[in-house]
Amino acid sequence: MKKINSHSLLDQLQSDVREIILQATALGQKDRHLLEQQPSNDKWSVAQVLEHLNFYSSFYIPAIEKKLHLHQSVSQTQFSPGWLGNYFTKLMKPSAGNRIVKKMKSPQNALPSAQPDAGKMLEEFLQHQHQLLNLLQIAKSASLDTIRIPTSLSELIQLKLGDTFRFFIAHEQRHFVQIRNVLHAVRHTVKEEEIFA
């Protein structure tokens, strides 16, 4: 697997998270009704997408924090992605043009509730993102190769710290493409309702 410069990777991931924060902050300016409306019965609202992302943040952020604080490691110039971490990252990362090519079903335990509060979900999500930025900064003085983080699938399946960051952030980027698509669909539905009212 091709090696990546560790600091360049972390800088890029921090930039990705800052972009996610900007997009999430912009959601706070939108009508709450839009954020809580499902485009159809089988599609999530923006609030539900955020609740889903908060589920994963609640798992991975404490897991990363714990390992960073307990594991005394030295930063290395190069990071070697693992085959599984690379696979998960590529699976999650939106394609060129910000499109989701392969749809996937979420695990049962990560499914959102029927009507989450958009304001609460957004506030929690933004808190997680600021924690994530801080952890990426701390990771600059740690080994992205040596530290292993258990996955939400199983404690037995562990990814390198660098791969965990890559996969986790790619997952968020994927769902922000979904959020953009949901808002587009919901606005279209609202306009139709206004026309036929």
C-alpha cells in the first residue's frame, strides 16, 4: 500500500472537517421544518442523518481519545494505510463530483429515530466536530500506524488510527452529500405543496 505523509494527511483531514463544520453551521440558518422533513417515507430527513452521524461520533471520538491518551507513541513521517482501512475509506468516500455511487444499508443499531429534534442533533454534531479537530491535532504527535482503534462492527476488528480518521471523515462527507440531496428534494416538495395548496 502506498505510504502517505502523516502530517499532510492530518492537515488534509483537518481541512475536510472544517469544511464539514461550515456546511453544518449553514444548516443552522435553515428552517427547522426543512431539516425535520423526510423527502419520502423511505428516506431520512436531515435531522435523521445528523442523528446517524452522532451515533458514530459517540462511538469513535471517545475510542480515539482514549487510545491517544493511553498509548504513548512517537509520530512518524510516513503512514502506511492498511488494506481494510483503505477498503472502508474508498467505500465511504463520495466520488468525483460529490456523488454517492454505491448505496449501503445502515446497521440496525445506527438507524435514527422517527422524529429527532434538528436543533439538538445539529448542536451535538458540531460539538463532535470540534472534538474531532482537536484529536487530529493531538494525533500529530502520535503514531498513525501503531495505535489501533476498534470498529463499531466489532471490538475484534481494529483499524490503524490513520485509517480510522480517514474512514470516519469519509463517512461524514458521504452523508453530507446525502444532506444536500435531501434538502434539494424537500425544497422541491415544499414548492409543489405551495403550488397545489
